[in-house]
Amino acid sequence: MMLKGESRFIRVNLITIISLFLLILAGGVVRSTGSGMGCPDWPKCFDQYIPPTDVSQLPADYKEKYVAQRLKKNERFAKMLDQAGYSDLAYKIRHDEAIKLPEEFNAAKTYTEYVNRLIGALTGLFLLLCLVYSRVYLKSAKRIFVLSLLNVVLVVFQAWLGSIVVSTNLVAWIITLHMLLAVLIIAISIYTYHAAKALGATQNETKSSIFVYALTLLALVLSVIQITLGTEVREEIDAVLDKFPDLHRTEWLWEVGRVYTYHKDLALAVVLVNCVIFYLLYRNYRNTKYFTYGTYMIILIGIQILSGLILDKFAMPPFSQSLHILFATLMFGAQFYLLLLLKPAFSQNKQDK
């Protein structure tokens, strides 16, 4: 029988997972609308807890003030890079003239970033609650507590990294790291949720095959690579716009180069592998939760492909960019949870042999 504290942890962990996906969506909206500097300071927004709605509410020298703060933050980061041996990147940050340009106040961008921060703050609070409630597992499953603690540390680092992404004018590799770290945080939350539920569940007697497990693992790896490539495509678009600021949206992807080709080609492999998994689950495990999550995977892949086609054929509309990122991470989540479900049965198979 599940204890009250264990049930509470599972509920809060589920809310946290939902909040993390909402944060991914909000971050995608910020990224696609260029709202990252909508709030030029942190944790407040224009030195206020509730942001202004009009430029008249700001001091006359607000541009110079926040540019100075930005340059100060970037200099601290550049010194860190120097110490870590990345002097070339530090030099680039110090001499990037675009970083020194002041941001015009835009109420829509300010509130887009503000909502993103509110969701981020709530998500951080939920992760902290997960840590507090995970103490109930210190004796029965210590790994749940340790991973909950790790997630709190990671989300603090992620918040700092997010501020650096914007402040440094979107340094390419930092964006990729920021995205992969978000995926890792989601994976840890899904793992702790599954581990907590598994402790109070009866043993599932349905056994999966080693082949299905291996294919699901392959699908998960391909998804992570695909998410990484997708992030790099967006980075390349930023580089293209720096070089050709007047380029029309319809021409952005034409100038990106090989990484976009790799991204499209790998999408075919992702679809193929996941279709094979779905077929095997349909044929052998139709009335199990394995098949349920296999169905989620196929639906999410279909939506993901559709959003990708919209990006390709309709000049990368911002709403489609945000949905493309969201459904990529949702697909990863479904695949990862399916892998966790398959693992106990897979392990049991090995013991039986």
C-alpha cells in the first residue's frame, strides 16, 4: 500500500513534468518572437515586479542603464571563459557590437518574457517541492531523493544559463547546451515519477522482447540527436540573419546549409524506427500500456512532422517554431517513459533465461 507521502510526491512530480513542458513551450515562444531581452534585468523586469506597459513608465536613460548591466554580466562570463581556456569565445563576446546595441521597449515582448519567467519560477518551486517530498524515499529508494536534489541544482544552473543565452547575443553552443539540459531535467523528472509509481505497483507479468527494448532505446537516441540538430538549425538561421539582416523569411532555410539537410534526413529514420516499434507493439502487446505509449509516440511524431512541414513551406511562422520544439520534447518524453516501462519486463526476460 502506498504511503500518503509517496502519493503526494507522485502528484507533485506529475505537475512538475507538465510545468516543464509548458516552460519548453514558453521558451520556444520567447525564442521565436525575439523576446529574450523583453526583460533586460533579473529577477525583476525593468526594476519592477509587475512590468511596465508603456515606455513612459521608464526613466529616460533606461537603455544606457541596461546595456551597462548587460556588458558587466558578459564581462564576468568572458573572464570565466578565459579561465576555462576558451579565450577566443571570450574575445568574441567582448567585441560583439550587437551586444552593445540598446533594446527598444516593446510591451508585447516584455510580457512574453515575463510570462516565461513566471512559468519558470513556478517550475522551480515544483522541483523544490519534489525534493522536499522525496525525503520519504530516503530508506526505500534513495535514488529518487538524490535525483530530485540533482534536478534542483540543474534547474538553478539552467536559469543562469538562460540569462547568458540572451545576454551574450545567443552564443551558438550555449543554446544547444541550454536545450539539452532542459531535456535532461525532463528525463530525470519522468524517471523519478516512474520509479515512485513502480514501488507501489504490482509486478507487470507482460514481458517485452529484447528487440523492442533495443529499438526503443535507438529511437530515444535518434530523438536526442534530432533535437540537437534542430537547435543547431535555429542557430544557423541566427548566423545567416547576422550576415544578411534583410533576407526574407522564405529564404532563411535556403542559406542554412548541411545541418538542415541532416535534420530532414534524420527525420525519416526517426519515423521509420518508431513505426516499426508501433507495429511490434500493435502485433504483440495491443492490450498493454506499452501499446498505449507507442500510440502516443506515433501521434506526436505525426504532429511533429506536420509542424516541420509548416516551418519548411510557410517561411517559419513563430507559432510553428514553438510547437515544433514542444512536440519534439513531448515525443522524447513518451519514448523515455515507454523505455522505462519496458525495462522491468526486459530485465525479467534476462533472468528467466
